[in-house]
Amino acid sequence: MFAAENGLKGDPRLQAISDAIRVIPHFPKQGIMFQDITTLLLDHKVFKHTVDIIVDRYRDMDISVVAGVEARGFMFAPSIALAIGAKFVPLRKPRKLPGEVISESYVLEYGTDSLEMHVGAVQPGERALIIDDLVATGGTLFAATKLLERLGAEVVECACVIGLPEVKEKFRRLLLRLGDQGEVD
């Protein structure tokens, strides 16, 4: 569920976060309304609010792995991992990780791509949280979930800084395919 529906309705931090995100029309291609979080990162207080809201939700959930999706998930996931006492695992684009990796392909709203993760980065039974900046089609999070589960991790939830209301129902259906109860975070 969106943060405002998860006990944070009226929290001024949410408005500050929303205000700090710049929208770039027609990037990277015509028809895409790109949600630019780099402007959020320029305001250290808003950046801290973003991390704090996520940390507050997951602090007591026995998460041992925080997996960050390249590239913008990398901007939040390490701070969250440190704050909750978990390790950070990068989920990278193809050919960016040395050594043995596993790969999972997915469809974007403007093409296809793949994510890779080091073999041995997670152990069977570890509880994982996936972090990305935005949920759009859900394909990236679905691929990230499949990667972690292939190595035996239990994906507790996926958390994104931006949840677009127009894709909320689509993402809810994706979570149902993953076996979740339909909660969108």
C-alpha cells in the first residue's frame, strides 16, 4: 500500500518528498513522464526523510538482505541496509558484476532488460527486502524477486520511493502472482 495509506497520511515528510521529485516529460522517449529522484537527493533533509520512512517500516522485520536495483535503488538501499543491520546486495545490469552471476530478464515500459546478481550473495532462508526508486510496470521488481528466490531467499517485500497511482492496480496483480496478499508498498 502507499505510505499515505499505511499510517502516514498527513505526514508532512510525504509532501516534502513528493515536492522534491522532478518530472521530466518525454524522457527517455516520447510519452514517458520520467520521475527524477536526483533532485530529492540534493536536499539532505528530504533524502533522510525518505530513508527514515522505509527504515521505520522494516526495522523490526528480521531482514538480513537489502537488495538494491541498479541504478537508482543503489542510492537508497545501502543506507537502509546499514540502518536495519542487513547486508546490501546489488542487482546490476548485464556484464557489470565480476565472477559467477545469475540473470533474469524483464520488460520495461520502453524496452527489455536484465538484472544480474552474484551467485552466493544470499543464502537459503535469508529474508530480503528489494529497494528501487519507482514501480512502473513491475517487471524490474518481478525479476529482482525471481533472482533472490532462485538462490533461496524469502522476499519479504519490495519498497519503492515512488508509487504511481495509475499503476497501483497493475502492481497489485503482479504481487498476487508472487503469492502476496495484494498489499502494495
